[in-house]
Amino acid sequence: MGFDKKALLSQNPDVAVVPECSEKSTVALQQRGYETLWFGLNPLKGLGVFCRRGWSIRALPQPQQKWIVPVASFDITQTS
């Protein structure tokens, strides 16, 4: 909890997956320039997926299993 104030961001990750993350934290990180996805039923404890600038994420179709959250992440600065 209070993830938006923790030290992970000082490590400058490209992609971070954070369990027990509040939905509110995603809003705080969006304001800091991160792309975010959040999954969960309890707004105080869900799964946050974050990407820094230059990366993009999107949710993929949900499988039948309850505890699986498929996402795709890609570096938007790379050209193919």
C-alpha cells in the first residue's frame, strides 16, 4: 500500500508488476508519466502493471482462470 511513495520508482524500471497495489496508485503513477493497468475487485489491493515512458502496455483477453492477468508490453521507441 502507498506504492506511489515507495522506492521502486527510483530504480527506473521499464516494466513493473506490483501485487497488493491500490487502484489509486495507478492514478498517481499516470500523473508521473507511467502507463498503467490495474486488476482487482478490492480497490485497495489489486495487481498493478506499470511501464515507463517509451513503453506501452495493454490488457489481453481474460482467460478462464481467475488468477491470471495476461498483458502485452512493447517498447514503442523500437522500429520493426
